[in-house]
Amino acid sequence: LRRDGSAQSTGMVCGGDVTVYFRRIPVEEQAWDTLAAEVLRRVSVREKGWLVQPLDGEMPYLTDDEADKDNCFTMPLPVGERAVIFGAGHLARALVPLLRSVEFRPVVYDDRPALADPAAFPDAEQVVCGEFRNIAGTLPLSPEDYVVVMTAGHLHDLEIQEQILRQELAYVGVIGSRAKIAAVNARLREAGISEEKLRTVHTPVGTPIKAVTPAEIAVSITGEMIYE
């Protein structure tokens, strides 16, 4: 894509080189049907993997290893990262559709049936009504999960953090003022949460963009999650 006045010039401001790889898929080859079925299965159950296309014409394959392959085009399956939001208030309502728009899989968790309403979160993958005292019994978390804590009160935030900070997670963000954060952290130290773990928490949550409204706060949180 050139802009040098040559016959190949596009006349556009941007430029660069693009390599297009074409591959014929013979309809009679069962291996392609088998591969496509496994790709669709993994995507449907949100199972990670990488589709590897050897550039020498060999049959593509799926792998769990994201390492670069020589002489291959490799692409991750579009399963997205799960983002678990504790608290189904007005901030969650602003955050969920924004996270969905950038390929996160939002899950909303609250202990109030009136707020844990799937109709209020049409972009959420799941809306869970459960006790904050027993998260693992209702919604087990994994090391790949992103977690945002924005409940209605300090005690709920404390209950949640005391549980989730005892395991590995991809990201933990907690909303609140600096005074609230200091008070909650003091209680967490008493509960045996290490300073090292406390330093991994993004709090006040979000990038510092002077966010005030729920929509602005949602943008700041989403930006920080993407950065992580």
C-alpha cells in the first residue's frame, strides 16, 4: 500500500505491506470437518486454544501452547476473558456493555435478587444471585478471571476481598475512597492477607482520567483492564 505516485499507489495517507495467504479447503477431506467441529466446540464452551496454519500447505491444527510456531500463521480462538463484577448497581450497568464491546465476558454477582436481574444486564454472559460469604460455592474463580469489586458497602467488599485474594487472578480492581481502602486493608492484614497481595489490587480502581459519572468510571475501569 504505497503513496509514492507509482502505479501501485493507493493515494491514502497510511501505507504498508500486506501478505494474503489463500488456502483451498477440499470439501471431501474429513479432516477439515473434524477441525472445524473442534474449533466450534472450544469457542462454545469458552475453552482457550490457538489455531495453527502451517504455511507449507500442511493440515492446520489446534494447540494449547501459544508459543510462536516457525513458518506458521497462529491465531487465538475468540473466547474472550471472563470479567466478574461483584455488585449490580448503576456502575455495573454502565460497565457491563462496555466490557462486552471489547470482548470481555461480563458476569455480574450480587446478593440482592432485585438487582441480580438478567433483564437489567442483557450484555452479561451470566447474572448470579448468591451470598458474598461463599463465592467459591456459587461461582468458582480461575487464574484467568478479571474481578471488579463494587458492592453497596465496606463489609461486602471486605468479605469478597478476603476470599479472592487467597487465590491467583488475572486482575483485581476495587472501587472506593482512599479512606475506605485504608480501613479495609487494615482488616485484610488482620485476616492474614499479605502486603504483597494487597499491592496487586488496583484501588481506587480505574485509570486516573478524572472520571465522575458512571459512564466515565466504566471507561476508566475498562481501560485499566485492557492495559493489564
